Amino acid sequence: MLELLTEGGFTVRGPYASRDEMVFSDKEACDIILDLSIDPSFKTVTGGWKPQILSCGQGSYYYKYSGNVSMYGKINMVAVEPISGEKVWSKSVEIPEGETGEIRSNYMVCGGPGSVLELIMKDATVANPFTIMLQTNYNEVLTKCDRLIEPQEFKHLQPIIDKLKQK
């Protein structure tokens, strides 16, 4: 995506984890900041959270996850003017729904069912099937993102960006 912007004549710096990490000279040198975020959603297809025999105190029990999960969501792309932080452009691309195979997590949550996102972050036996599922959709999603980033569209935004930089 950055290559498309560079080919369109835009100055590119980074990557940065956030706008706050940019030094002022980089903010002045850049035309826009392109912020990408993934907004995943999960649903249980089969199985779910099951209480375990082990107690974790005060009448609470550990829960483990076993079953199939589907994931879907979207990738949000937002362009902002670097100095003011004003949003000048926004698009999103749907992530097609995909299903994992059977997941049997060894990660336990105390007190009640946890979230699938928590499982992905804490347990590689859960993260790996999601990684494989996302890789199957990677090219399709990336192609859709590339189509939405049109250098000509950003060129039309240049007068707005220049005006915001002067504020």
C-alpha cells in the first residue's frame, strides 16, 4: 500500500505505531498518515467454553474452550492530515468469514467464559488455526485494499491537506 502512495507522488515516512510517535519534522514532510486497523468478530460454530473441575477460588471455576470458531470482520483504512490529525479519507474492506478446524485450548480462564480474542493472544494452539485461516484470505483482502487506495483520489485531497497544514 505504501508503494502505491509513493508511486502517486506522496512522501512516506514510518511505519509508526501511532501519530504521537512521529517527530514534528516527519509530520511536516508527510502529506497524510494512513492508519490501518483490523476489526475482527468471532462466533462459535460448535462447542464453546466448558467449566473445569478445578476451582479458582470463591466458588469460581476455570473454563476451557473446545470447538470450531468462525472469524470475520473488516480492515479499516483512515487517512489523516499529520499535524492536525483531521480525518480526510476513510474506507473499509470486509474480511470474508472463515472457519477454523477444531480448537482445543489448554488456556484456562477463571470465573467465567473468556473471549476468543483472549484465547488467540494467549494460546498458540488457538492462534495458529486463525493464522492459517487468515492466510487463505490474505491475497483477496489485500487486492481489495489496493483497489481502494487510488493515488488520483489522494491528489484531489491535496488542497484540503494543504489548508489543514496552514491552520
